[in-house]
Amino acid sequence: MTDISRWIERHAGFQPDKIALRFQGEETSYAELATQIDAAARALTGRLGLKRGDRIAWLGYNAPEMIVLLFAAARTGLIFVPLNWRLAAPEHRHILADCGASVLFATRDFAAGVAAALPAGCKLIGVEQPIGGNPSLAELLADSGRALDRVGDASRPLLIVYTSGTTGQPKGAVLTQEALLWNALNSVHMHDMRADDHVLTVLPMFHVGGLNIQTTPALYMGATVTLHPRFEPGATLQSFAVDRPTLTVQVPATMQALIAHPGWASAGLSSLRAVATGSTDVPLPLIEAFHARKVPVIQIYGSTETGPVAIYQRGEDAVATAGSIGRRGLHTEIRIVDGEGHDVVQGTAGEVLVRGKHVASGYWNAPETSAKTFDEGWFRSGDIALEDEHGWFWFKDRIRNVIISGGENVYPAELERVLRDVPGVVEAAVVARPDARWGAVPVAVVVRDKNSPIDRADVLAAFEGRLARYKHPKDVIFTDALPRNAMGKVRIEEVGALAQGAHAAAS
């Protein structure tokens, strides 16, 4: 298979005037997008002198130029590295140095802040305006240079997407062009995606969730994508009513923001065929709120390393199997294994292993970590799930979060689902605390509403009759906020330290 920029070229041939991208009131047809990709490819290899295998990075909110550079990289054999704009300058410097980026394209919102963080050998190119004597991306596209040799192909790396690094330095998962194709095929099946679909992308495309659950699959299908620079609940609700998308991806945090917005009750959602969600354990009340508005919510399970589309529901199953993460994908193999790597009996919880052509080839510049995580093509997810007798998968927790108390496995996510239902609890995390008798016990670390009178006894009472006694938290620690990383994920190690410190202070 040739490089995936052919997707755009072929659609431009079949339907040149079809709208590919909408962004801030401007529309780009497939013919125009193909022309822009060609110009970018010529500029990258001509004006900038980049060679196959070189890395180019992007720092900025969602924008059409991000899509243009991705497909131009595919055509020229370059590797695209989208940076998380929530990270600090030293974190950007680490990633740029780790991947050995030759060029960083930065929008005006971030260019000044990242300039001092550039490692040696990395050139800074402003997207909208020149920086430090270098031409802007806009100027490069207008004067793209020499004729182009097409050197990209499906087997070559296209994306390095850095994980959030909750337990250490971020790791760069390497996805080939072929991986994006097979991920797109899974997504097409998941969404029953068609060329007349209209995808609304509000999640950041520096994640595979924002980039690859619907956006690149929609471009594979010749559909239309409306991009928002970043998520804003009011703008998203307005887009539902005015732009009338048929598909969108929302994570639990954005779903909650939409539901809590004053415009939720009157928002026009009738165009939506489905909302896809995932990223973490999805609270059932969020799913039910969309179902009450006649919008199916289809869950997806995956990670940066799986492209991410691996396990998923489809629209017709959304209501009947609400809470499930779905079935194994059309082009995906799944195993559930025990601690020794043996397949478990159906209905038994174990680690999720994923294999398929959409799975990353490994981590950039990290052979030892890659060897531990990718075994004969199987990606060890570090997640616990079970498959029921009907082939539906149910997420339990992360392996590193599991608490072994008195020889029994306690899954913090199961306790956190109970805590979400407690009036006055804003958010909570359950962590392990060493215990002389049981080895470890679960402890709830809770952020309560500032106007709520709930206390320790109220929280503990919520577990009575809902979970087995050995699963109940043995203590409740109240705090003002849960520590989070730049991706918004809770730093479990810091929550554990918080629980330990509170216990030591009370002893």
C-alpha cells in the first residue's frame, strides 16, 4: 500500500468540491486540501531540506494545518510528533530532544513560550508569522519549492504520540501509516461511518483520541470534519445545533461539562447518530444523560499504543449494554490473561492483551521498555477487564491500581463508582494503604463540595449493601483537590502519599 496521503488525493478526484474541513467559518474542499498537502510536502523536502525519517513536531491548538502536515509527512516519509500544549517548557524540551525533532511548528499562542526550550538542532517555524528569521508555515505553503519525490509508504512510522507519563518520563508510541489505516477500518465499523457523515472534533488532536477515533477515519471515508481549536461547552452545544454533526467524540470530563451547561436542556442534538467515549472508566449517569436525549453513547476501549480503536460498542448495542467497553474490534485480537500470561476462563478478570495491525510498533528510543510491553505483537495494556459469556468486555481497573487485601483483589474503580453517587462528593480516588493485618486496605481520598456537610461516616455508609465488606474503604481522607498531571489524569502515587501522610499524622 502506498502512503495514506492518497486518501485525500483520491477523494479530491472523485469529489473535488466536497468539504473536507471546516474551521472557524472557513471551509476547505478535498481538492483544496490535496493542493495544500502537496505544497507542504514540497516545502518540507525542498525549502526545509528534510529527509525521509526526519521528525517534525507541532505545538498548537487544533487547526487545519495540523492535518496538512500529518498527510504531508505521510507523503514524504517524515514522522509527525504532536505535542501536548498543556505541558510545561521543560517537558516540551524533553520530548523534542527524545524524538530528535528537526523542526517544531508552533502557533502564535505557544511560539514565544517554547522558543527557549528548543534543543540543539531543532528549528522553530511559526505557523502564522515568521520567527527568528525563519519563514512562517503560511509563507512556505505559498512558495513550496522544487518538484516532489514521493517516498512515503505504509510500513514506515508516521506518528510518535507521547503518553502522559503518570509514572515517569513520557514514552513515544510509534504508529505506522498502516496502523492508521487499520485503525480507520475499525472506526468505520464501530461508527458505521459513511461518506455523508459530519464529524465534530473538539478533543485535542495531540491525542490519538482526538486524532484517530473519528478525525482521520472520516478523512479516509471522504466525510466532513469540523474542527474546534479546543473544547468549550457552549461552543460545542452551539455546533450541535448549527453545524449539525452526525458524530463526535467526548470524554467523561467534556460530557460532564456539556450536561452541566445551562444550554444543555434546550440544545439541539437531533443530528447526532452517536457520541463515542472512552479514555477512562465512564460513569454510567453520563451515558444515561445522553441516552435520555435519544443520543446513543458508544464506548471505545484502547490507548495511545493501540491506535486507539481496539474494543468497542456499536450504536445498536449502546443502550442494552451500557457500561460495557464493547466487543473485540473487527480487525483486532484480544486476550485476557493472568499474572503468568495464561488465558483465563471466560468471566474471569485478567490483563487485556491487544494485537492487530493498528497497534504501535513500540516506543521511540526505548528498546527495553518496548520489549517488556510488546511481546510477539501483543501489547500488554496494564488494564484489568473480563469478557462475559456473550462476548462483551467490562473494564475493572489498572493493574497498578489493584489492591490485594487479605488475599482478595479490590478494584479501586469499583469503589470510585460508588463514591460518584454520594451527594456532596465532587471527585474521589481510592488508593492502597499498608496494613499490618491485611497487607493493604483501600482508602478513599475525597473532594467534597464546599457547601456539603458530608463527613467520614456519610461516605462509609454509602458502601453498605452495595459492595462486599472486604472492599469497603477503611478510611476517608478529605482534600481540596486531587493532584493531576498535565493531561488531567489523577496522579495515583501522589494521592497514595497524601493518604499515607494523613494516616501518619493521625497516629
